[in-house]
Amino acid sequence: RVARTCGRIGAYTVALYEPGEENAVPVQACDEAVAIEPGSHRSPAAIVAAAVAARCTAIHAGYGLFDSDPSLASLGARHGVVVIGHPPEAIALYRDRSAVRAAAIEAGLRVLPGSDDVLRTAVEVRAAAAELGYPLVLKPAYGAGEPATLSVAEDEAALDAVLAATEEPFALYLERHVDRPR
């Protein structure tokens, strides 16, 4: 889809592919294809090196692998190659849910009641839960995309059960659970 759109606007495209992928639709849709070593599609250094060697000015890294990892965007910028998508600073920000919350509040957005800081001990989690009230959603404080929700705690007993099954130190973020959002 990206290669076809680039073709419609006259942008020359280069696909990086591993052996065995030369007939893949995205590879065939590009103007040029460059073979890379097996497994190197996971390596920001290999991707940027191939892009520089092919005289590319921009990289579209696809979806999922690097859209939540600032390393490719940072390395590309250091080598004069634009990585299409969010700048590395934005990617780093949205991996830290407490920082995202603070930025949203600073921007004047409404946010659900939640913990302002990363909670690392059961004592901190219980204190935040007592302040916020129940039900609560416990989420990892760091990560990208939709977090893997650890649990919805309906009351203090449920929270205690979750904490008993979780090893300290942990990095949690609490947020009020919304049963029926609009």
C-alpha cells in the first residue's frame, strides 16, 4: 500500500527483503529491491545501512516492529535518513504511560483518574488504590501500543490477590476502570 502510494506521487521506492521474500507483494510493488541478510529486518543498523547504500532519503518501516521502538528513527536521523512516522522523542514518550499522562494533563486533555507515578511496591499500589477507589485496571507502566492489562481489581481483596501473584519490584500504573464508556 505504501509503495503503491509512493508510485502514484512519483516517489522512487526500494524494498529490503530477506532470501525467499523476493516475490512478496510489497517487494514487487517497489521500483527496486535489495536483499538483506536473514534476520537483519529486525536490526535498525542493518536497515539504515541498506537504506544509505541504496541512497534512500526515507524509510517506512512497516507496521508493528519499529513503530514503538525509537532506535530505528534515532539511527536514521543520525545518518540523514528520515524514518516515516513518529519522531524518536514521541516514541520514547508514549512508551512511558506516566509521562503520557503528564503530557496529556499539561495539554489540557481530560484523563481518567489514575496514578501519576510508576508504582513499584505493593505498599505504593495499595496507597494509590485507596486514593483512587475501585474498580481499578492495573497496567504495565512501560510499553507501547495497547498495554497488556494485568487485571481489573473490583475491590481490595481482588487487588491483594493480584499483588500476591506479582513479583516485586514491579512497574505498574493504576487507572480507574470504566465499565461502560461512551
